[in-house]
Amino acid sequence: MKRLFALLTMFLLLSTTCYASSSYAYFETKKEYEATLEHVSQVGFKLLNDNRIDKRITFTLNDSKVVNASSSIFDRSVTINKGLYSLLDDEDMLAAILGHEISHSIDGYNGILRGYFSFVTNICCPKKYEYKSDKRAVDFMVNAGYHPVAMIVIMNKAFPQYRYDWCSTHPLTSRRMMEVYEYIYKKYPEYLVNNKYKTNIYYQNFLLTSRENRMKLQKKVESGSKRKVHYL
């Protein structure tokens, strides 16, 4: 029990420290950093306001070159690294990333002590919460006027494809993209019909590499089955 308490304490300290501050050392100028941070905040708060999310969440920009974004359930903040921000082609993709992290931050308000230990449930079943945040982000995007297919595009462009996800907190990217695709297919099919990303090379690559998975979805639709498809 003492060892578990010590590990939890260390986790809390590390998590709090990781999101404590951001610098602009790797930006060309301080002005560039401030302009980028303002862009992130504008999109983030649009998602919050247009979805009537009555939880306080702030947005920060990290100068790390690592392709990543994160949320802290301890101070309810969302952070995007410069490494990921530099790969975004438009505001829809930024909304996809921020929407996903906003979902995690919302979950950080749930539970005892105002959600302070909500990370425990995330640790127990992390993949469940990743899928949940992907789909909730799609809803956030649509409600705020963004194109949800952008989430598939940025995933395919920026997130690697590991061989297995046994020991990972995240599902395979191919599975995440298909779960998002299926969600859009069922709930917002008009975005697949009027798809501004139809000629985008990353979306075209998704269609190429997801052929087998999309055939599974098609069989499910034709059969009327309600069972969850196990995507590759």
C-alpha cells in the first residue's frame, strides 16, 4: 500500500510539473509564439462556447518538437506541442486535436474531490477513453462548424502505426480512424458526401489502407448487425 501511495504521489507531481509552463525558445520570435498561442486559444474557446461546455479549461502551447498534444486533469488545461501544431494544414485539424483533449479535460471534472482522482479510471481502461474522446471531438467539431473528416486526415498524417497495441494506452491508429469514420458515417453522413478532403492525399491514403476495414463496416451495415466490428 505504501508503495502504491508513493507511485501515485510521484505521478501527481510529474503530471502537474509537465504542464506548469511553456516557453518560446524554439519559435522564431516571441511574437510568433504569442500569435500561435492566440490561434490555439481562439479555436479552443470556440469549441467550448459553441458546445456550451460549462467547465473552465485553458489552452497552452509547448515548444516541444514531439508530435503530441495532452490534457492535464489536475489543472484542467490542454496543451499542444509545436511539433504537432506545425503539421496542421487548417483550422479543422486544430479543432480535431483540441476537441479530443477537451473531452479528456471534461472527464477530469468527474469523480470525488472534484475529479482529482479521475485519472485512475483512465489508467484502468485507457483505450476506452481514447475512443470516447475521438467521437466526442467529432460532435464538438460539427457543433462548432468544423469538418469532422479532418480528424481522420490529421491522424493519418501525424500518428504512427505500431504493430500491436497490447501495452499501449492508445488503440492502433488504423482502428481509431475507422471508429471515427464509422461514427461520421452513421451520425453525420453528409460530411462524407460533401467531403472537402476527398482529394487530400492523406485521406486518399486512408481510403487505400482501410479497404478491408471499410468492407467489414459495409457488411455490418448491410446485415443490420449491432455488434461492434473488430477493426485491424
